[in-house]
Amino acid sequence: MEGQAPVQGRTSDVGTNGVCMTVPHPLQTGQTGQAGFDLLVDGHPFALHARVKVMYCIFSNGEFKAGLQFMHLDLNSMSQLSRFLR
């Protein structure tokens, strides 16, 4: 997130509007920053990097789950994400 060191997380759900990530520490709702993760599209890796906004962060099963909304995905990223989700 902006103004903080990078945080490693694990994706648990990816959709057209955003991603849910499991993170080691809570994130503040409304924070913005950059997120990046790889998608396997038609057998090839695609590195998706997006500006995101934290929509929620909950503590569940001993870990924090943060819902990140994509902000202004570029056309190529939208296309690759759509192909990944079909």
C-alpha cells in the first residue's frame, strides 16, 4: 500500500472487479496501492499489475483477508483477466 513496504499475500478469489488476498497484517479500508500477481492464461503466465483500493479487511481463520478493488485496469489486463475467468 502507498507509503508502506511491499506486502506478500496469497490470492484466494479473483474476479472482474478485484481480488481477495490473504495478508499477514490488517490493511486499512480505503487505502490505495499497487497489487501484482500472475495469471495462467491459455497456458502462458501473465503478470497482472493493478492499482487497487482496499474495500474490506477481515480476520478469518487466523489470517487477514483483504478485498481489493481494481482501479482503472488497462485494456490488455482486462482482456487477459477476462480470458482467465472463462
